[in-house]
Amino acid sequence: MSDVPKQITIFEWERNLELLNKLGIKQPWYGGNLSRHIADGDTRLKSLLFDNSLEALNLWNFLLTENERLENAVQNGKKLVGTMKDLGTIPIIVYSTANLIAFYPDGAWWIPCIMEQNSTVLTIADKMGIDESFCPVRAMLGAFIEEGHFPKTDLLISSSGAICDDFSAIAQRLEGLGNPISWWEIPYRRNPNTKETSVELPGGFIAEASQISFVKEELKRIIKIISDTANTKITNEMLSESIAKANQIREVLSQLRLLTFTAKICPLPSLELLIAEMMAIHYCSDRDEVLVVLNNLLSLVKKRVENKIGYFGLNAIKVFWINPVADIRVMNILENCGGRICGTEYLFTHALDAIPVDIEPLEALARMALADPMVGPSTDRAKRICNDIRRFGSEAVVISKIPGASHCALEGSLIANTIRSNFDIPIIKIEVPSISNSFEESIKTKLSALVETVNNNKSKSLKII
Amino acid sequence: MVNRKIIYTSPFIPAEFIAAYGFIPIRISYSGDEYNEPIKIETGVCPYMRGFINYSTQIDNTSGIIITTTCDQMRRGSEFLNNNSEINYFLMNIPSSWQTLNSNNLYLQELKRLGEFLISVGGIKPNDEKLVSFMLSYERKRNELLSNHDTLSKKKKIPIVLLGETLTKENFYIFDLVSEFGGEIIVNATENGERTFPAKYNKRSIKDSPLLSLTESYFNAIPNIFKRPNDEFFNWLININKTRDILGIILLRYIWCDLWHSEVARIRECLNVPLLDIEITSNKTILRERNRIQAFMEIIKCQTSQNK
């Protein structure tokens, strides 16, 4: 097995694994042949390209064994908390206790992609009246009804208020089917007027002080509910410790992203980086192991950067990608078209920023929750994206629309206009459904055109010089 | 002061509050289909939000526009107002979760903030006595409307509930259409109908704290689909079904409105009367749905005859 980075198929991984086993290289308990997940129904894996490192293998196996972890945790007496929509805040509280595990049922939105036609979650959602005019997160409703995708939860918590309508509607529908939800309000983040007190949030957004106080009260209420479920009083010390652990994970991810986006040669493909970023929100249900997985990935990336090895060559176009894709295969497609990811905004940047530790923990969590890019104006989000474009040197932007998502209808224009007023770089909008096969040629055409545009602009600049 | 208009759209914005500051509150119920700026037609854009934002920016002699955070579409739409520095607008934060003291306090604080906005656009802050006077006057007018409605509804036609989002002027035609086919809309449960009238003010506490009374009667009492949880909306529907002997429901919802769309099945399940679900895409929708409305009324007539 070579150290030269190469994207390989799942079947090539089978051959590589035989070699690893012969060399006596140990894998963690969740390790093993990636192709075994195909037997579980995850057939999309056959269409993907994977980084050929052991670190990436562990990352994928860690992701794809989450349900097993949740089942084991429940069998070992832990209670399961399904936290919804806030993407990063509530798990910090949950993991401050020893006997609760948090996960995001929202993650079910990828079931139709990963399981392709093997899953009936979307059909079930259709029958419940939640059709394809809704965002693919409707799969979550199907997943709850179909069962088997995750264990039954002991507690469901969802944010409400300044959240996308699709999710709000689907979560309410879930409650209407007899799944009690503890709702907590996240108010629309607004810019303070001149008489009000401004507070800077992690990531740079500004909020009005009374909004932070409001969210603190909401979180106090949720802490009480979680405490009661855990039969443990959650103290400030426990929260501080949980924040410290979250920050460790965020620090690793921060380094991983910076190195990957700024290296001359791309050290890690975008699919693996997407998976790694996603782990920030609830640690893939194992807070300790996720740090191991991510630290190993970071070591790999550092080594590749040092050795100047990687993917896609020096001329790959640096693309800033906005919004997560419902079909993860599209990340491979971008790279096949001559692009590489240099910048991402997958709707949860607040789960990547360091949580302040110089203020009391509840205040820190409230600020973090309000720093959710989806909670405030799209133009705020766009300004942060612009800062990152500058930081990472992105040469083009892809705004990936999520089909049916209420926020995507207008935010694309708002974000694009802000970027255009700051940079002279091409921007495209594409829509990525859960299975993009029938759209693949159209998506390839658009991404290729984006790459060509950047290359043409570069040629023109050289000619002028 | 010169009478000036404040445009608003949500039933959670108390009109009497705006009036007490010296403005004419105008609740827009106009689709604004013919205006293409600042929001263009695009897949996923709610036509009602688009029409409201586009139309309200065209109205002359407007002191300001008030919108609320009750749906994602309106929140995003408000950013287009923000891009136009000539428009004074106020985005009022209406919490979705409503059962906590925290949310109630937030609504009350937002009323105060709304008051500051109204002053900033030329309004004069009323004292409590004046505010209470406006509140009671508006309540009297609402009571008159409701009692007239009861009088009108004594005709012998098939009683129908009209449910859903804001009914725009172009769609008022539906009342005539239902009547033409033998029905009568006895309950207008749309966003600008009786469902969203505030509860009667507590006469004992209104003078002590008019803002708290507004919070109790508006925020706490109006049943609505966006609330979390929204059980009180369904309880209200079930109650209407029991007390008004309705035989059918026509639900009007805008295309891309997830909040209403997601609840169609649950509305159907919780009431044992036929439901006609109409998705509004433009101001010509009701005309296009004429045949469906006729068929719906005929189904109810047949069912009623069979039951007899």
C-alpha cells in the first residue's frame, strides 16, 4: 500500500485492506472493510471515491458505525437524546453528563443518498404529506417512522424560532405523531441599534445583549430538562469541562481546514473534509474517539503538506462551497471537473468556532447559539464568507441550493450580491438533490464552466501583464 | 399630525397599538403580482411574501413597514427591505415557542421596541390611558364584526370553514364561488379572518398594564400554525368543528409555504369533514380551481343527503 495520496473506490479499498491486515496494522473496533456497509444498504458508497489513507478509512468507518455505537450505548444503560436543528449547542450540554448520548436525527437527511433506493424514508414522508417540495430533511420523519436507523430516543429537543420552515414543519409533524419535543427558542439575531448594548459573538457576528439573555434563559430551561433525564444536576463546572472538550475538537478542525484550504497542493479531498467537519456538531456520538479520528487526520494532512503531496495538482481551481450537499457524490464531481475546495460554509460555522472560556459557560453557549449563521441575516453570513474567501484565497464560489429548503430560495441572491460587491470572482448556483445521478451531466457542465471561467480569467490576467 | 400609513401583515401586530401612536395601520391583503422588484419570481419564493414586500415598497405616503419573524420566507424577504435605505421597516420578533414566561416577555419587549420604531418614524407615544382607549375601541369594532357575522351566517347553505394563510383581495372571489355552489363560508379562519382576532382584553388588568394585556390577548391567545407546539391551533379547529356544525373545510395555502403544507394531513386527520386543499400560486388560482371547488361542494351535498 502506497503513501501516495490517491482517490480509490470502495472495491480498491478491499484490496488495500487485505494488505493492511497482512502488515498487521491494527484498526479500531469500528474498523474493517468499508464494503461491509454496502450489505447494510449503504450502496451509494459504490459510487464514491475515497482517500486511500488509513486515517480516512477510520474516519469513514467511524461515521458509518454510528448506529451501532448508539445501540451499544443504550444497551449499556445510557439514555439517548435526539437534539434537533441547533447544530452544535445542545450536545455540549448533554455530554457534560456521564450517562447521556446526543445525536442529531437531522443527519437522516443523508439516508436517501447513502442508501439510495434501499431506503423508504422518503416514500414514508410522502405518505405523511411531506413531499418533495420540502427539503430532504423530510427523510428524518421517515426515519423515525421506519425505525432501525437509530434507537428510540429518551428525549427529543429542538430549537424553534429563527430556524428554517422545513425543519420546523417537519419537527412539528413529528411531534404531532406522538413524539414529545422540548422546544427552545432561538430569536432572529438582529443588529443592535445605537442605544442598545452590542456583544460580539464567536465568529464575528454581533448581537444585542438582551437576545443573549433571552437565549440563556432558554438554555437554563433545557439544562433542567437534560438534568432531569440524566438524574444529574448539571453544574457550571461540568459545562466548562464539556466546553473545553468541544474546543479541543474545534481546534483540531480549525487547523485541518486551514491547512487543507491553504496548502498549495490539496492534501485531503473535499468529501473526507466534509465528513470531518460534520463531526463537530455532535462528535458522531463518541466525543473521545472523534478526537482520536480527527487528530490522526490532522497528522496525515500535516505530513502531506510537509511532503508537498496531495491531489489535483497546482492548477486546481480553488472553490468556496456554500451549503451542504444532499448527495455527497457531488464533492467528488467537483474535483473531477478540476476544482478543489478552499473554503466551506455548511450552515454550522458556529459549531467550528472556539467557544469563549473567559465568560461563564451559559453565557458562552448562548453566544454560540446566536452565532448560528442561519439565525441572522443572510448578508451577515455572506460577510463572514467574504472574510473566509480572503483568508483562503478562493477563486470561485458555488452556492449549492438544497431542493425545497425555505432559506435557499432567497439567500442565494443575497449572498451572491454581497460576494460580488467584494470580489470579482465567478459565482454559480446549483441545486443538488439526494440522488444526483440524473442531474450529473448538468452539474458537471456547470462546475466545468466555473473552472473554465476562472482559468480564462487567469489567462487574460497573464496576457495583460 | 398628518395621517400617515404603517403597512403591516401579521395578526400578531396589534393594529390598535399602531393607531395609538397616531398612524393609520394598513394590513395589506393584496397579492402584488404585477410588481417584480425588489424580489423576483424564483423557485421556492413564497408568492404572498413576495407580493407583500414588492407591493408595500410601492405604496406612497408610507411611514413604515412592519413585518414579523413568523416564517423564514418573511425573514429573508425583510433583507430586501434592508437593502433599500429609503424604506423604514421594522422586523418584529414573534417567538414560535409561546408557553414560557421568557417568550411572553420577549413579545412584550418587542412591543416596546415597536413603539420606539413608531416614534422614530414620526409617531407620538401614547400614555397608558390613550393606549387603553384605542385597545377598547378596536375591541368593540371586532365584536361588532363578529356579531354581524353571526347574523349573516343564519342562511341555509352548506357551512364551510375557510382556513389558511392571508387571503388577498384577488382571492376574495372564493366567497362568491362557494356561495354559487351552494355553500357559505361561515368561519373565515384564514390569517386575516376571525381565527386571528385577539382574545378579549382582561378588563381588570388592562389599565394596570396595557402591554401585558396586548401580550396575553395577541401573543398568547391567537392560535397559529407556526407556534411550537401548535396544539392550540388544532384544539381551536376541533372546537370550531364541534360548535359550528361545519360540513367542509377549504384550506388555502401558498406554494412553498412549508408551515401550512406540512399540516394538511394532520388537519385532515383531526377533523372528520371533507377538506379541499388549494395551493395558491398566483392571483388566478381560485379562478382555475373553480371546478374543484364545485366538485367539492357537490361531494358534501351528496354526503349530506346520504346521511339524511
